[in-house]
Amino acid sequence: MIEGLDADVVGTDAAATRRDEIVAAVTDHASEIARELARLQGGDYGQATFETDAASWTLKYEAGDVQYLRYERGGREIYVVSTQQPPAPGALATALSDYDAFVAAFNEHVRSLDGVLDDVTTEYPEVATVDDVVATRQAILSELREVADAMAQQLYRYSGDSYGTFTTRIDGSRWELNWEEGRADYLRVGGEGGVYLLSQYQPPDAHDLRSHADDVSAFVAAYNDHVREISASLETVSL
């Protein structure tokens, strides 16, 4: 028999049990800090770092639970609380020698916020309404819709198709009236990525409407010219 193999091995149960008891107590205490941080930061998730004379402490929390409490000093990291594994007893003892300073740093941070919002006024200027501009825009769009639908109805009658598009250029810009079943689907200026004066989804910006409103008459005139052209093309037909 090899000498020494019959020697007793000292068990670690007592040290591990004591370590687990301490970690559980620290977790409960740090959870109080986590809940206060969550209230302060306004969310269920986050982390914060606090400096002591000896080290840096970082507390990360999620939904009220401590994800980890990390002690850092001189490039050495000790996870006092972690979802992965508990610290070695010696490392835990090293970190906890500075734990009171960590709590004091947190408390000082909270105290530094006392009165910080006292001079903030809650008397705000009156909010302007958009009633007038919305009403005016709607009135203009209603008239534009009526004209566009009238054009769409005539184009529908002429083509016989359920869908179609009439395009022309006004002052260098492409105007496009898309119609469906005799009703204007959209009126767009500028091609793809352009401005939708009429749309199924939302009205145009007031500035965009102002920029193009004066050219609507020219667009209607171009449509009328188009109708006269197709009418004239049949005038010389005889049967």
C-alpha cells in the first residue's frame, strides 16, 4: 500500500454550506438595491457601477432579480452573486470585506438626488392645435378627390379596364393618377418616392400640398388635352 493513501481527507461541506448561506444573505440584500435601482432607472432591466476606495462594484438586475454582483479590484473580478456558480470562499471573503463600502456608495448616490428636481417647473406653454390646418387641408383634398375621381371615371369608361394609370409631366415633374374601378387610387407627384397628394393611407404634409396645389390645374389641363387627342383620332374614321 502506498504510504499516505490512508490519510483522512478534510471535507468541504461546512465551508460550502457557510458560503451558500452568506451568498443567499447577500443576494437578498442586493435585491433590495436592485429594486431601488429599477425604480430609479424606470425599467425592469439594467445595471449600475459604484466606486469605493478599494474597488468597483457592478450590480446587474433583471425583472427584480440580481443577475450578478461583481467586485473588481486591480484587474481581478469576483462574482459575489451570479447565475452561473458561487464564488470560492476565500474570494467571497475578500469581496465582502468591501461590501459595506459598496452599500454606502449606493446610499450616497441616492442622497445626491435629493432635491435635484425641486426647481423643475410643471407649468408648460399652451399647446397649439392643428384644427385650422387640418380642416383646410381636408377641404382642399376633398375637392382634389372629386376632380381625380371624375378623371378616373372617364379613363375607366374609355379603357374598359378595371385598373389603369394616366401620367404626364408638369413643370418637369412626373404626375401619375392611378385608378381602380373608376375611382382614383392615388395621385402622386415625382414618381417612386414622390409625394402622394391622394392616397389610401394618409394625407400629404401641408407643405407638400402647398408646393403642388397650384399645378393641379395644369395636370387637369393635360388630362383634357389627352382626351381631346384620343377624340380627334377617331374624327377621320369613316364607315
